Amino acid sequence: MHELKYKKTDSVQLSDDRTSVVIIDQTLLPNKLEYLTLTKADEMYEAIKQLRVRGAPAIGIFAAYAMAVLSKSIPSGSGFMAELERLGEYLVSSRPTAVNLSWAVSRQLALAKTLSPEAVPEALLDEAVKIHLDDISTCMAIAEYGLSLLHEGDTVLTHCNAGALATSRYGTGLGALLLGAERGIKLKAFVDETRPLLQGARLTAYELKNAGVDVSLICDNMAAYFMSKGMINAVFVGCDRVAANGDTANKIGTLGAAVAAKHFGVPFYVCCPTSTIDINCKSGDDIVIEERDGSEVAELYYAQRMAPEGIICRSPAFDVTPSELITAIITERGILRGPYDLKTI
């Protein structure tokens, strides 16, 4: 039996009675810290779809707990496995780009197939806790490797949110900054707002400020300007999927930051657990990009609509950064540099 003592800051937890998944509703931050208790499949689907839980590793942890909790509600007859598979497919359909979601669901289903229906719920709960513990260890290792690439006084550009809210404890893309702050290493951060969902402004700025990091919030289109002035020493981002050739999918706007970094000679680092590497995906061309409701561009977070009625608003959730723009991919197993052949990792 694996055991984990949760912290209040953990974005995903198992309830004390082990019958529900508890999450921080990230859509309400930074103005309100609220926990949601989820027991039903439609609640879990909505939480992923609406980004109440977000970040590739956190989604994977959440999915593992969700499958365990949902398995408790299925009668243990001959149709048990078919219903569990149906629920897994339903969860995966909420955000197909995030490979950790399908990875965690597949891992739980594979385990369930080896057991009797009666034994599945407790086994899946134990496996979910193990996945969570593994991610805590993984994030710590990524943070250590990332911090080794920085020096006292460096300024790091971030995009989107890849801290503890998106993963566990230290995070991936923010791991070096959070670990550095914990150790008294003075680092600075420029935080992209990350339009249109403002994960940088709402979440990354919130996490780094609370950790005592010197933070400056900037609009996404300001990053190249600060690079041109020599005010950014490195870019650290997370990612939602890595193709076998090293192409990475991350929050929309990452590609622009990578292009600017290449032009101005700023190192561009992608931080991710090896579970985010999809060896069955040959290149970024094979990554399905989710397009979200265009109303998020013109209406979300505004007191009144900020574009003409009837205008078409496009809102791809991710873009793909080609491997040649990436200085290194930082995983829990080490710092990988191109040319990448991640099928061998």
C-alpha cells in the first residue's frame, strides 16, 4: 500500500474517505482558493474540459484518481470492464492533446484487466497514489536539473503555467525557479500573461509571488522586446506532448517565444516528465491541436465584450515548437539535447 500525506497546496488529492477526487478550482485563482469534490464522470470531464484541473502531469494524476473513484460505482458483473473502458474513453475525449490523460487512463485500464472486478477499486486507488508519488519525485529531479542550468541573478521567461498547480509540488517549467527560491538563490522571472486564458497572469504569477520570486508580468507580445534588450537569460516552459523527434506541443504562444529566443540567442528549455513523450507520435505534424471556443478570446475575463459582435475568433489551445528551436529537453532522467531520437529514451 502506497501512502501520501497531502498538502493544502496540492492541486489534486484523494478525499479522506477515498470516495472522491478533490481539486483546486484553478479557474478561480488568484482571487479565490476553492476546492471541488468530484465523484461523477460528468463532473470529472467538465473539470478537465473547463481547465479547473490543468497541466499535463496534474491531468494524469487526476485521471488516475478519477478512474479509481469511478470504478467504485460500477457493478461487479460481466460488464464491469466494458463500462470502465467506456468511462476511460469519455475522460480522454475531454482534452485529446494532453498525452498524460490517455497515459494514466491506459495504465489504470491495463491494471484493471489483470484483476477481478471486486479487487479493482482498491488496486486502482493504490496505483493512483503511486502515480502521484512518482510525479513528486519526477518534478524534484526536473527542478534540480533545471536549476543546474541557471546562475544567481538570472532572469527566466516563462509561458503558461507549469508549476505545482499543473503538476505536483515543484512543477516542471517552474521547478528551477521554485527550488531556487527555496534554497535562497536569487532569480528573477518575466511571466507571459498567456492569452486568452491568462494562466501566466492568474497562476504562474500567483505561485512565484507566493514563493518569494522577483516577478514581472508582461503581455505575450512583449517577450521579444525584453530579449532584444538582453534582459532575459533563459526561457523555461513545460509541455503537453513531445513527439519522438523532439517537437513539442505546449500552450499557444510557446512557438513565438521559441522563435524569438532563437533569434536573440536565448536558451530555450522544455521541461517535462518522460511520460509526456509519445514515442508513437513521429513528429509535431501528428499532434492533434485542440481548438477552443472563440468566445474565450473576445469575452472571457472582460467586463464587457472586447470585439465586434459576429466577428470570427479563432482559438487554438496549443502550438508546436519544432525540435530545432529547443536548446534542451529537461526530464527526470537528465538533460537531453538534439538531434533528438526519443524512441530510445
